[in-house]
Amino acid sequence: MIAPACDGEDIGEAWVAFQWAKLLSARFELTLLTTYKRDHTPMAQQLPHVRVVEWGEPPLVDRFERLNSLMQPGYVPFYIRARRWIKERLAAGEHFDIAHQVVPVAMRYPSPAAGLGVPLVVGPVGGSLESPPGFVDEEGATPWWQRLRALDAWRIQHDRLLRRTYESAACVIGVAPYVADFLANLRIRRLEIMSETAVHSVSAPIDRTDRTGAVRLLYVGRIVRTKGLRDVIRALALIKDLDTTLDVVGDGNDREACEALAKELGVEARVSFHGKVPRDVVDDFYERADVFVFPSYREPGGNVTMEAMAYSLPVIVCQRGGPGANVDDSCAIRLAAESPEQLAADCASAIRTLVEDPDLRAAMGAAAREHASTTHMWPQRIERAAILYAELVAQADPALDGERATRSRPPSS
């Protein structure tokens, strides 16, 4: 497993990679190639049953969190070290059935295992979504490093290392169907669709039918323009006749604009901004809510949508990206994203539908929990990976018939 960021004490992609490593290591003999951060517990201690090969993170890269998240300045030295290590081990006669690179999720990073003769799985990958043109003016000045996203489409066509990664991979896993469109001009051998993350548990069914008072809407996530909170606030202004409130859990650089917008539109009394809160407090918000509203229009993954469904919440999301792919019509209302005016109007209509029909709200909430429990649990992710590994190993050497890929890790003493 190749994961330049992997840490159960961290958040984001590093935490996601740790879940993959921990769960895969319970089933397979796992070697993990990664880096470690200063002052964090080494992965060899976090995953004592895993063969861990880790290199120190380059100095200073942790100083700028958002820049590091987007550009991964430590990836080049990691790539060089990991590729050299794999080559040396293969030259020494060591055998690997599968190489699986689970992060970075963005599709702009070549894999150090590409072209080395080991069946390579890349992903789940995503990102590279552009904002719909109608929203660009409201997004304001974009930091220069975020504007580098515009190079992704060019690089996937012209960067030889990147093309080799995807064209030599035995399988590419995309987080949502749009990934197929992004990679359409490459010779992809096999493409599967699966979210990069999942939920560990689903709450007991929550019966909200006896609740009285305002219908509680909930938004959870970073408050940045692309996540759609402004559109939810505008939607509230269009349904002032309905008894609703909105809880906003999270923080970000668009919070001040959202607070000002709520005041300007006369709905500030119905919107509560709670900022960042501990994990268990987030779960309390899911339990107390009636409807989850997350119309992010440039969202590759959207783990919060799965979390909300696990708490029996009907969800309102945009059609594009991960959230739209992770739901179905039984549990979600999916919206187009063409302009702020359209999205606010459609969001208001969706909220009205659910507020005025409590039976539909309850039915969709139950369907959401069922969808989460049957589709978005971590064991299901690992089982799909296991089946995929077996098929790829069998294709690489039919005589093995997948035997090595399904071999469990020997039990620890």
C-alpha cells in the first residue's frame, strides 16, 4: 500500500489512508510505504502488525496546511524514495501480489509503483472538478496555488509520468462517475467507482415522527463558497413561511460572508453558526436534525453526506461529484448546479417538499440509513477491494486463481 500521508491521529486524507491500512492489514500481509510527521506517533507504532517503511516529512511543509493539502510539496521526495525502495526489493527477489496507491485522492500525482511489473490499483481518485461558470464570480479571488487546479486537465494529457500511472494501472478506482469523463482520453484498462471513505457504524434507527416545533436543517462542513452554504441561506429567505431553522457546524473563510448574507436577507434569527466542534458533538447535531442540507457544487467525496445518512437523515445535495454519486432517489433530493439563483431556488423547493411532508421525510430518512448500512460501511469497501485484488492477481497469473490475493495475514502471537 502506497500512502504518502497516513496517520490515524490526523484528519483528511491521512486519516482516510489510515483506515484503509488498518482494515487491509487485518486481512492481508501488508507493507505500507508512507511518511511521518514530526510530533506524531510513527505508523509502525500505530499499526504494529504492518510492515511499515516510512520516511520523514520534509521540513516546513506542515507550515501551510491548505497549500500542503493541494500541492503536496513533499510528494516528489516520497515518490523518489518509494520507487527506489520498490525497485530494490523486486531486484532482491521479493514478490508483491498487488500495489495499491490509496492517496493522494487528487488525480495529479504519478504512482511510484507504475510500470514495475506489480499489478497496480490507483485510487479512489477524484478532484479536478471545475466550478460551474455561473458560480465563479461569487467565489472571489482564488489563491494562486488553488488556480493550479486548472493545469490538471492539461497534465493528464501531456505529463508522461502521470499518463503512465493511469494507463499502466491494472485498475483505476474513481470516487464518482465524473472521473471516467476526466480520464476519457486515456487507455484505462479497468475503471471502478467507489468512494474513498466510508462510515464505521450506523446509528440505531431514529424515529423523528413525534417531534414538534421547527424543522431543523443541518449543514456540516468547511464554510467555503463551493460548499453551498450561501445557497442554503438564500433558500431560507425564499421559504420564510415555513417553520425551519438551520444549524451550521464548521468554519472557514466564507463564514463572515454567510453571516452577513443571513442578516441581509432577514433570516439571521433562524441560522445558528456553531463553528468547529468535537466529533461527538457533531454526532449530537446529526441526531437532533431533521434534514441534512449540503449543496456543495464542487465536491469530489463528501463523507459528511454518508455520516448524515447513517443517522437516518434525508439529504439534499448537488448532482455533481461524490455526494450525488453516493446517494439514490430513495434517500436524497439531488439538485442541478447552474447558477446561485437556480441552486437557491431548487434548494428552497427541496426543503419545502420535505418540511411539508413529514411522512416522506421519515421514509427517506429510513432509506438513507439503509443505504448507508448496505453501501457505505468500511467492511464493504474492504470486501470490494479484496474481490478486486483476487481478480487482478488471477489475470496477472491465471495459475494462481487469486489464491495469493485472498490469503489472510497470519495471526499475531
